[in-house]
Amino acid sequence: MMKNWGVKTRLMAGFGLVLVLLVVVTLAALLGLGTINQKIDELVSERYPAAVAANELITVAYETDLLFRNATLADDYDEMDKELKKLDTLDKKAEVLIGKLKSMRLDAQSTQDLQDVMRQSLAINQQKTALLRQLQLDRTTGAAFINNTYAPVSNAYRDAVGKLVQHQGTVMDTGKQVVATSATAAFSVILIVAAVAVVVGLLLAWVIGNQVIRSLQSAGEVAEKIAAGDLTHDWRGQTLGQDELGMLLSSLKKMQDNLTQIIGQIRDNSHDVAHAARTLSQASQQIHAGTDAQSASASNMAAAVEEMSVSMDQVAQNSVDAEELARNAGQLAKTGSGDVIAAAHEMQAISGEVGSAAQQITELGRSIEEIGSIVVVIKDVADQTNLLALNAAIEAARAGDLGRGFAVVADEVRKLAERTTQSASQITAMVATIQGSAQDAVVKMSNGSRRVGEGLTLANQASDSIGRINASSSDVMQSVYGITGQVQEQRMAARDIAVNVEQIAQMAEENSLAVRNMVDSISRLESMSGQLSQTVLRFKVR
């Protein structure tokens, strides 16, 4: 029953019982002391005064007898009268003592002895009166009267008083024995009750202390196991009370269960984090490779655009030369067919240059299309990285304080992915612009090539007929002017393409740097997940 009591209730019950026993001991002591006080009071206030009065009464009897003997032995009447005057005092004292004894609460034997003394007192008083008359008549005969008549009555009186004195002595002895017996009994009762109180107190202290110490030892063992990382304590078969110590053990059990659940979740989350880190590492390697390829493609494209720009400069210069030649051809057309043939050859060269430029622009368009494909891949990778970073942030939130560092890394990864997505979108827009410009350049170069071909046809026709060359020289000049304008436009477009390609190359370099940072962060994340797994392995769970 005490198992369900609280520690406070147990202690109060134990101390209460000890206090009750202490009260019992006190009551027993007070009862014994009361009995002893009663006996002592009875002995002092009743029996002792009775014994004293009886002893004084027999003393008065002896003094009276002595007085009569002294009176009979007196030399003259004056001396006898002097002795007899003391008789009244002794008689009054005897009456006072007998009255005092009568007023006392005596036992039956003492009362009977007192009545006998009173009867003998009447007899002795009669003899005293007779003796006094005899002494007044003839004092010489007093001795004979005392010996023959007064002495037997006096002896009987003294015997009665002596019997009373002896009985009072016996009563005093009995009273002292009763007091001693009462004191011994009271002391014995006090010792017995005190011994019982001590035994019961020690037993209660042992029982309560044993229960408390056993529960505290069990709680201490469980706490030491939990502190050492051992969460495998088996609570089956262990009874948990409803007192404070039972509540302590229940709290330890709940703490162990919660820690077991938390450690299990952390262990699972650490595995998930490690797996996600490996996945992110692989994805980051792919992104890194893609960004390297993108950077290389951008560099190649920049080189190609640079070459195209140089070619366009050459084409522009050639178109200027062609314009000059056409002008000279118009002026010198009349000089002869040799010059016309030379112009035809020059136009053929222009046609070749224009065709070469058109081919380079076509290749540039294909490269730009490849850049667009690469940008799409980068955007997909960035989207996947953003999704992985979001999942990593969710897992870090589940991990609580242990996943705080991982959450920071996941947030940085997410930011890098968003920047990569934005850069990819910008590159896509630029690529679309470049593709449109390249297609326009191809169309214009095709037109230029076609027109150069027409000019070449005209030149060939002019070689057949100077007249026809002269007639069509103005048309050739117009065509050359158109080619020059188109070449200038292509030159400006090529410069724009070069600027855009340079921006693409810079963004590719930034993406590569961001990916390298992401790879480093993921490596740190993987290291942290490994450390978390090692920390969790320190705990033993069921």
C-alpha cells in the first residue's frame, strides 16, 4: 500500500507514528509519575503524619509515666506539685494527637488500633485521676499505687499506642514499597514503550529509506545509461509507482523513449542527407561538366564570331574595293575588254568571299543552336538543383539544430540554382537574338552572293560585248552600292554578335565558378552528414 504513497506522505506517516509513540511514551511517563505522586502524596500527607502522631502519642505516654514516677520520688510536696503541673500539658497534647489521628483517613487496622488507644486512654485517664487523689492524700503511697494499679493500665495503653505505631510503620513501609513498585512499573512501561517506539521508528526508517533508495538507485542507473548513450534499458517487469519517485522513473522512461525516437529520426535523416548529398554531388559534377562545356562552347563561339568579324571586315573592305573597281570599271569600260575581264575576275573573287562569309554565318547559326541546347540543359540542371536544395532544406528543418548548417548550405545551393536559371534564361534570350541576326545575315549574304553572281554574269556578258558592259555599268554600280550597304550591316551585326558572345562567355565563367562553389558546399554537406552519422552511432537504441 505504501508503494502508492508519495515520499512526503511516507515521511509524514513515519514521523507521525513516531510522534504518536512519543506521545504514548510521554503519557505513560505522566501516568506513572501521577501514580507515584499520588502514592507519595498519600504517604506524606496521610501515612507519615499518622505515624508521626502515633510516635508522639507514645512519647507522651512515656513522658506521663515518667512524670508520675518523678512525682512519687519527690522529696516534698512542692517538688511533687511542680512535676504534676506538667501533666495538663501532656494530657492536652495527647488529646490533640488523638484528635489529629481521628481526623486522618486511616485504613481499617489503623482505625481499629486508634479506637483501642482511645479506650485505653479513658482507662488511663481514670487511673491518672485516682493516682492524683492518692498522691494528694499521701505521696508516700503513690509508688505502691503506681506499681499495683496504674502500671498495668499504663502498660496496656502504651501497648495499644505501640501497636498503632507499629502498624503505621508497617503502613509506611508498605507505602514506600508501593511507591518503589509504581516507580519501577512506570520506568518499565516507559522503557518498553520507548523501545517499541525506537524499533518501530527504525523499522519505518528502514522500510521508507529502502524504498526511496531503491527507486533512486534505479533512477540513477537509468540516468547513467542515458548519459553514456545507452538507450536500451528494458522497463518491462519494472513497476513504476505513483509517488514522486515513480513519477521520476516515468519521466526517465518517457525521456528514453523520446530520445530513442529522436535518435532514430536523426539516423534516418542523416542517411537521407548523405544520399541527397551524394545525389547533389553527382548532379553538381554534371553541372560542372556542363558549365565547362558551355564555357568552352562560348569560347569557341567567341573565336568563331571574332573570325566572322574579321571576315566581315575583309568583305566590307572588298565591297569598298569592288565599289571603287566598279566605278573605275564604269570609267574604264571604254578602255577595253581586258579591264572588263579583270573586273569579272574580281567579281568572281567577291562571290567566293561572300559565299565563304555566308557559310561561316551558317556555321555560327549552328553553334548558336548548340549553345541554346546547352543552355536548356543548364536550365534543367538548375531546376533539378533548386528542387534538390528545397528537399535538402526540408530535411534540414526536420533535423532541427543538427541540420542548421545543412540548411544554410542548401539555401546557398538554392540561390546558386536560381542564379543559374536566371543566367540560362538570359543566355536563351541572347541566343534567340543572335539566331535571328544570324539568319538575317545568312539571308542577306545569300542575296549578296546571288547578286555577286549576277554581277559576275554581267561581267562575263560584258567580256563578250564591251557595248553591253558599258550599257549595264550603271546597273553594276547600283548593285555594288547595295552590296556595300549590306556588308556594312553584316559588319555591325557581327560586332553585336561578338559582344553578346562575350557576355555569354562571362556568364558561363560565372556559372562555372558558382558550380565549383556548389561542389565545395555539397562536399562540406556530405562531410557534415558523415559526422552526424558518427555522432548518432554513439547511441545504443533498441
